[in-house]
Amino acid sequence: MAARLLHTTESDSGTTSRSVIPGDGQAPVAAILRKLAEKQYAGPLSVELFLPELQGGDPFAVASRIKEKSEAVMRQTGVL
């Protein structure tokens, strides 16, 4: 039976925070996205954040900010 990846959660690591929006930190997010594309991953991609400034923010505004930054990284890597 072939191994299957059904879901992936993206996070990035900052210098002062546990996690930041993908592309804002130091993790090799672009390389990870390229590898997922190479393996023809087409499933869901979620973002996990623990940023105090986003907690309690307007959910639509927070989601829009994350979407904008995440899509920029995906465009730069050629996966979007």
C-alpha cells in the first residue's frame, strides 16, 4: 500500500514567538511547499498560529491577513 498524505498544517518559527505566519519566519516553508507539489499533494493546507496579537482579533481580518501572506509564499515557490 502506498503512503498517503491527507492533510498538512503549516507553521513558521520566529525569533521571539512560537509561530508566525508562513513566510514571515525562519522555517524552510518554500522548500516544504515545493516538495509537497513535487509529490503531487493536492489536499488541504491549514495554518497554525499562536500569535498573541492575532488572538481576539476580528476573525475575517486575521484570516485575510494569513491568506494574503500564505498565497504570496505559494506564488513565489510556483505552487499557486
